[in-house]
Amino acid sequence: MLKCTKASTFEDEDKNEIITIINEEIGRFNKTLERGLKILEKMDKPTGKQVFDLYQSYGFPKELTEELLREKGFDFDRKQFDLEFEKHRNLSRTSSAGMFKGGLADHSEQTIKYHTATHLLHQALFDIIGNSVRQEGSHITAERLRFDFTSPTKPTEKMIEKVEQIINKKIKNEIPVSYKIIPKGEALKLGAKSFFREKYPDMVKVYFVGDYSKEFCGGPHVRNTKEIGHIDIYKFEKIGSNLYRIYAK
Ligand SMILES: [Zn+2]
């Protein structure tokens, strides 16, 4: 009976926390929407570039902008928007190549698959070992992925097996992978994992594996976890004080 009461109390606490988080998100979104709307309203006939700036600065979705403009009886230069979008994407690709190397040896299909798998591995380690896990680095080739992390306690073989099971479950679940370019503070608030040694710019790219994993990363990644295929952790070793290394392929 006591157990029951405790459990339901915990559940209520969880529920409340979830509701608070959702409400905060909604509030943030509404604020952005308001700000964007005000700017949009001031524009008489926005150019594709202006719509893109709105999109970039306020995360104002293109579809929504289009709809609002249509309501006002306006249209914008879609080609120019797409051009700006492409320019921006290339720019963030170039800068990310310098800033978030991510230990990728090349950008072959297999390397991209393995790199995406490291996001699952990273989160799965948190799930099993706990929040004290810190990524130390990764090195990925078309042959295998290597992932280094610190942990105050040595993970058991059983724990590593569980980590492998989680990764493969997430792959099987066919989770979509997406990204957002958002202010660094916002990304940290979201709980996105960052690489603590890295110095990040004000705007960061955060990759989401569904709602399972959030990580500061430049990419590239597969679009859906199903593309990764089976992951086998074939080696786990201690390489230093509190420092561990995982090999998988
Ligand atoms: Zn990544």
C-alpha cells in the first residue's frame, strides 16, 4: 500500500515536471511566433532574403510564413529563399567541418552510419551508466567506430551488453534523425549533449535522434536510424584512469 502511494506520488511529480517543460516550450514558441509576426507585419512585401532571415533568426517556419503572407495577400520570392537556405547550409557545413570534426575519417556512407551510431551509443551509455559519463572523443572510419569516454566506475560487461542492445533497439525502431540551428543557450537548456572541451559559436547545430538523443554536432548523419544496420560492440577496454574505449562495427 505504502509502495503504491509512493509510486503514484512519483508519477505525479514526473507528470508535473513534464507539464512544466511542455508549457515552457509552448511559451517559448509563442514568444518567437509573436516576435516573428510583428516583424512580418511590418514588411510590406518581404523578399526571399527577408523571409530567410526570419527563418534563421527566429526559427520561423517557411510554411507558416508562406501561409501568413498568403493570408495577407502577399507572396515572396521562393527561389531567393531556397538560394539563401542553400548558401547558409553550405556555410554551416564548411564551418562545421572546422569546428565539429567529430572524428570522422571520411564522409563515406558507412562512416556516416557509424557516426550516427555514436549518438545512440553516447545516450545509451548515459541510460545505463548514468550522467557521470563524459565523451572524450571518437574516431570513425568505414571499418569501425571508436568511442572514448570517462566514467568514475568501471562499467561491467553486462552493462556494455545492455548498451549494445539499446543501440540496436533504437536502430530497429526506425527513428528519424533531424537537426536545428539554435542559440547555444537554448541548446544547453534543451539538455543537448555538448563536447565540453569544444568552444561553440553562438548559434549551434543540434542533432536529434527522435526524442532519444540531442547532441551538438556538425554532422553528417543518416536520416533514419534504420539505415545504420546492426551494431556490434566487439571490444571494450580501459585505456587510462577512468577512461574507457569502445569499438563497434
Ligand atoms: Zn553527429
